[in-house]
Amino acid sequence: MEAILLANKQVLLKRYVEGNPSEDDFELKMSYISSHIPQGSNAVFLKNIYLACDPALRYRLSAHDHSDNIALLKPFNLGSVIQGFGVAKVIKSTIPDFEEESYVWGVIGWEEYSMIENPKVLYTIKYTDVPLSYYAGILGMVGLTAYFGINNISSVKEGEVVYVSSAAGGTGLLAGQFAKMMNCYVVGSTSTDEKVDILKNKLGFDDAFNYKKEDLGEALKRVCPNGIDVYFENVGGAMLDEVILHMKTHGRITVCGMISQYGLKEKDGIHNLFHLISKRIRMEGFVDVNYWNFYPQYLEWAIPLIRDNKIVYLQDIAKGLESAPAAFSGIFHGKNIGKAVVNIVADK
Amino acid sequence: MEAILLANKQVLLKRYVEGNPSEDDFELKMSYISSHIPQGSNAVFLKNIYLACDPALRYRLSAHDHSDNIALLKPFNLGSVIQGFGVAKVIKSTIPDFEEESYVWGVIGWEEYSMIENPKVLYTIKYTDVPLSYYAGILGMVGLTAYFGINNISSVKEGEVVYVSSAAGGTGLLAGQFAKMMNCYVVGSTSTDEKVDILKNKLGFDDAFNYKKEDLGEALKRVCPNGIDVYFENVGGAMLDEVILHMKTHGRITVCGMISQYGLKEKDGIHNLFHLISKRIRMEGFVDVNYWNFYPQYLEWAIPLIRDNKIVYLQDIAKGLESAPAAFSGIFHGKNIGKAVVNIVADK
């Protein structure tokens, strides 16, 4: 393919987000991109196929004090193209690791085509007999996060009681199933009765409840009458505060996300940390940069399980790049069932 | 010694404590105790010498929901004798492990004599060439707590920055020195300039500040300009909330106590837990029941250090059983310099 100028639809950050994101925070722009890779430059030119709507992206949509030096958590500049995990096809490449016509997953732009110089977070897709969209979720950062969170951070043991909040989201539904594979008793909470039903009857959760319809304390007492060994935390705020009261001695709180808190200027106060002492609870936060090196091991573990239908994976696929702002904003209102993904173009 | 009835001064819990304890929450009572151990009963009759004023005892002075099943954290009954760590002499014993005339440390009563049947937390003192009072602190639960907290829970590594709050208290001054022995950069906070001076010039802390005289954020920025690797937490509340902002990536918060929170019905809200994710912080609570099995190892490590004056240990010894309520209440106002201990009777 020769170097040509291509029309390139893009999603830009229009303004820094306050509270939960809305479509108006983003802007759709038509621009042009050249597929020409200048001589001497290490770059790939990608045709983007899937974009992952990852809650953690919210972190980069606000101007915040960026003291933690993680490039992936740095606020976007206003007017710049959103960057996030996704799946793409390599159109041109001057990097031997990335062959033309191959598929890759990693950090790409929310646009039709991306030119990425010296890519840092980009991996060639090894197995293409499974849906490519899976690499924007279960076979990408999301799956690895659930796996690492359950297996490493949580130190889950057989027979333990594992509670997952936001359990019908991309990470939650996998964390719950991974814990089930370790013969745990797994319960989840979610925001609609439909999703409660899916958790119990489709995803194999032992129990589940709709946190919007029940007093949280009563619900947790009902579904975990003897307490919780591991809390896979996706929510934060009042949820976290209540869960601490239901933790067992030597319980672990694995802090994967706090979706209720991203949009708050003053975060909710947590009052029950005192119990960390008497219950000897370990609480630990983690983000994906922790554990890239586990990915090959995770992939080889997950692929046969997917091929053998041992994992139920749900995706909520929105069509078209222009649907990205709404799909992303939707996850903050529990609109997605399963992993929210945007499909830009036909995938093969 | 024949069985006789002895006058026995006791300290009872008069009312459940609200807020910080005061002398009025306790009652001094004169009663009588028989030194006779009934046949067939496994018991020791003790003459009590030292009582440890341990902040954690506060936990047992309020009527709280006792769901965690740790006997040592159960609320005392009103009118009952306070039970806590201390040092005693064995006067009579029907238990082979405890020889008459030997010294023991463990959980005893706040009274002149205690009859303890089937003692659960009582240890014969092996080395008596060091002050006996040390077994109510550095050579007892307090020392073991500091040791286990720094070495096991915190995973402290050479060269790390360790911040200790309530650093001139019994546990804090040891935690700081134990971290110094691992070549850490150790800073502490305390409540008076006199104690700041002691931390810096007597206990070998690299830096220290008076949290009552300075803005906490400014002080932490000054003493830990590049952030904190390990926070040895004794305070809770606003202190904890601010420290989170100063933690480095992969920092650890070792939750030993929260002295500012014991007396609060509604504990202070902690707003900065969100940073646990991006900074990948591990926060872990612990209490002494975790690690009794480490005691022999700790003792053998600590004894030569004490003999060789490699540890500076400070005690704040109040004289007379009747001084116990004031000495204990005093630690909640930072009145003690070093470990607060009550000396009931001459020790040898």
C-alpha cells in the first residue's frame, strides 16, 4: 500500500470532565492522516477496529495532579485524540515485530487510523480463531486484570467467599468466574434485575443482588451470612464502607477500581477502616502496569478455556466510532451488560 | 507459701468509655483474694509488678459489636477488673510450665494479685538480666508488634523512606529504630517539641516534626520530599488521609493502631483511598494475635541488642496501681514519653 492521505474520523476530548462523563465532553472531528512512515522512523500505521470502554480511562479525562508518573494515567490534553486499549490491523510497519496485515492489540487512538511511533503498549495477536474483539477485553487488559487481581493480589483460596461489585461489567464478570474456577462461593452486585439474572443463571455466580433495590447491609448479610473473604472492589464509596463491616478476619480487599468515585471532586469518606486492624484486613490497589509480564502466561491459560466454552464472556458492542462517547459514558450509569466495546469497522 | 486471704487493690471499669478515656471511667476497689489453688485446677497465683498501658486496650473499654471473635478485643464487663499485658511473679502454680518464684509476662489483671486459671497468654521470662519492665513493652507485645509490623507486614527494604506517626510512643519508637537498623530513612511525628528533640537526638530518627505546630501536608513535604515508602500507622483519621497523598508508588501502609479514632462514635472519613489504585498501595491491619509464634525468634534477636545498648528504649513509669487510670488516659493526650507502664510494687 502506497502512502496516501486518508480521511480519518477522530474522537477528541473537548473539555475536562466533571462528575460522570457525558457525550458532550467529547468532539467528533474529521481530519486527514498520511499512511507514510518517514524513513528511519519506527512506526506502525494501524486501521483501528475495536475500542475498549475501560472505566480507568476516566482518570485521564480530568485535569489532575499527575504525580504518580504512570504515562497511562496522565490527563489527556484538551483537543487531543483519546487513547485507550483496542484492537487494530497493521497496514504499514517499519518494526519487524509487527507484520503488515497482522492484528494487534494495545493502546491505540479513538480514530479510524492511527500512526504510532515507537509503540510501548502494543502486542501482536497470536490467536485469531477467537473473536478479535476479545482482545479489547477478556484477552487484553481486562482479562489480565481480573486474573491478576483474583490470583495474585487477592490470594484467593479454594472455598473462600468472594464478593464482586459491578459484577456484570467486563472485569467483574471475569473476576467472578475466575474465582468460581477456584471453587469459591462467588456473589456479585449489579444495577438491574436483568443483570442479576444473568449473573446467577448465565455466569455461574452463586448469588447476586441489585444494589439499587435493597439496603446494602441487608443484602450483604443475606448473600454472605458468614462474611466475605475477598472483596473484588470496582465501586468505592459507600459500597466499600459497608463491605468492610462484612469482611471476615484476614479478609482481602482487592482494589481494582472505584467507578463511583472517579467523578467526585471530594471523594466520599470511608469511615470503617478502623476494622482493618481488628479483622487484620489487607487492602491493595493495583493497575495494569503492574503485571504486563504475566500476559503470555495468562493468554495460554485463557485461550483453551475460551475455545472450550469454559468461560462465559459477554460483550456490549456499540457500532461506529461516533458511538464511542455514548458507549463510554454509559458504563458510568451501568448501561452496559458485559464489556463495553466500540466496533469501528468490520473486523476481517 | 500457704493459702491465705490477701488484701487486693483492683482497678475496675466503672462505665463504658465515650471519647478518650479519663480517670473517672475507672474505679479503685479494695477486695480480698485467696492464694489457694483448688485441687485439680490448673492455675497460677501471681503477684503483679508492671502493667502496660497499651492503646489497643481502649478497644475493650467500649460496648461494641464484638463480631471478630478475638478474645483479646472483647469489651470488658462493667465492674470487672481490667485485663492487659503486664509482668508478674509466680507465687503459686499447679502448672509445670510456670515455676514458683519465676517471673512471667502476659495478660494479667489490673490488681495487686491475680489468680489465673488455664492461662492462655502467659510466658515465663527467660532473661532477667534486663529490666523486668521491658517485658511490658520492648520484650513483650509492644516490641513484637513493632518488629512484626516493620519486618513482615511492611516488607521494608534497605534505603526506603519510613514514616512513623506517634513516634515517641512505645511501639513507634521501636518501629522507627527497627527501620533504622535496616538502613532506612526514618522520620517520625509527635505532639511536643521536647519529643521531636528526643526522636532526632536520642532515638536516631533522621527527621521528626511536631504535628500540632505545623500544617501536616507541608511538614510531610519537608521531611519526605520524595514521598514515603512505608507508613507505620498509629494515628488514623486526618493523619492517614494526608499521608496517602505522600505515599510513593508501591508504598505500604502498615496499620498498627488508630489512636485518634478509638474514641469516636462516627470515625473520621478517609477520602483519599482512591490513590491506592494509581499508586498501587497495600494497606494492612494487624494485631498481636497474628504473630505470637514469632516471639521466641524476636526475643533472641532483641536481647543481645538491648544488652549491647543498640536500641534506645524509653519508658514512662507511673508508680502505684492507683496511678493506672491516669497513666492510661494520658497516652490519649500524648502525655507519655516512651512506653507508658505502671509499676505496682518493687520488682525483685
